[in-house]
Amino acid sequence: MGIPLPRIYKPSGYAKDGSEYRPYIQLRLHHHHLHSNPDPLLVTQHEADSLIFGIALTTHEAYFGDKVRWLYEHANLINWGGSEDLEKQVRQYVNNA
């Protein structure tokens, strides 16, 4: 039995093609692959280097698909501090969908 590797939490919102999804970045969301297949993802919110909150277990399809819907469905678990305008937009999502 070897030494377990440290978990790698990738900052969310940065795509391989160089595009960015600012809400994930603004909320300091990260994701970690729990398995190599690649689901499920563990989504965390990083308040500081040592203050990390687990938000959800999810799939790639849900988290990287309709991102606003994902935020809407997990809105009560996210710390929106400093992002109240974004929270308002997300919470109105279903009314506009």
C-alpha cells in the first residue's frame, strides 16, 4: 500500500479552449474527480486556502452543461457573499427558461 496522492481541486470556470465562465470563477468553485471514469465530480467552494466547503456530488454533464441551471439547483448551498447580483440572476433563471 503506497502513500495516497493528495486531492487535486481544479478551479472551475476555465475551459481547455481558453474560454472562461466567470460565475464559477467569481464564486471560487472548484471540482475534483473522485474516479477516473470521470464521474462523479466533487464540487467545492474555497473561501480561503484552508477553508473549503463541499457543495455537491454531480456529473460532468450537469456541471459543465447548463451551468446556470446547475447554480440554480445548488443555490442554497453556495456562499453568495459579495455576489448578490449574480445570485439574483441565478435565482430568476427558471422564470426566464
